Amino acid sequence: MVNLIGTYECKADAKGRLMFPSAYKKQLAAVLQEGFVVKRAVFQPCLELYPMKEWNLQMGKVGKLNRFKKKNNDFIRKFTAGVKLVEMDASGRILIPKDLIVFANIKKQVVMSSSINIIEIWDKDLYEKVLDDSAEDFPDLAEEVMGNTEFDELS
């Protein structure tokens, strides 16, 4: 599993191309040639960029779901809706498809933020709003998520 680090601002051009931050290029050097998958996020109005190896791990989990259960089938359809393969061009840019640009409400200013093994792609204003809106709740969230006994057992 890749553990990505960093949050970077960049610009989207009129065609939806983003210059891939050099720090991510270095962290992902071993897997850049394999390409990426970009998709709609489940919980936020942003995009998720998966290195191909991470996407394949995720699909391994999703592929084990019983497709004869309606909820599983519905989940698979929604989880993979709008999924696109993307590759870095010779200039170090990735092209985000128009439908995904619209979904994430991406204008010109973009934030690419690491989220453990994937990169979230946000419209800069939306990203800052989400961080501001959740700032007061973060201590309670941190305690609830990280302060439980299950986590203590993992360390």
C-alpha cells in the first residue's frame, strides 16, 4: 500500500488538465507508468485518484460482493459510476474528464490532497469550506475514531 503525503494547490486549464505535483511524482515513481483511476468520492463533492495498484486492491474487495444481493449490486454501480482511466502526459499533466469536473464543481483553483493511499482532488474553495465547516467538530471526531479501544489494540 502506498502512503502518500502532502496537500498541493494547482490550476485546472480549460480542458481539465492538472499539473501533477512533483512531490507526488516522486512518491509514486514506481507506479506512474501503470496509470490511475479517477472517480467520484462517496461522501464529499470531490474526486478520488487511485494509483492503479490501489484501484486493483479496492476492486478485489468490491469483486467479492455477492451481486445477487440488490444492495451490493446498487453499491457497485454507484461506486464505479463515472470511473475513468487517466494517465500522465509527457508534460506531467493528468486530464480530468468533463463529467467529473462538473461533479466536483472544479473551477480553476484545485487542491490535491493525500488521503493515505489515494489523492483527493477538490475545487479549492470547496476544500477550504469543508475544512472550515468541520474544524469545530474535529476534536470530537478524533476522539471517537482514534480514541477507541480497537485502535489501542492495533498499536
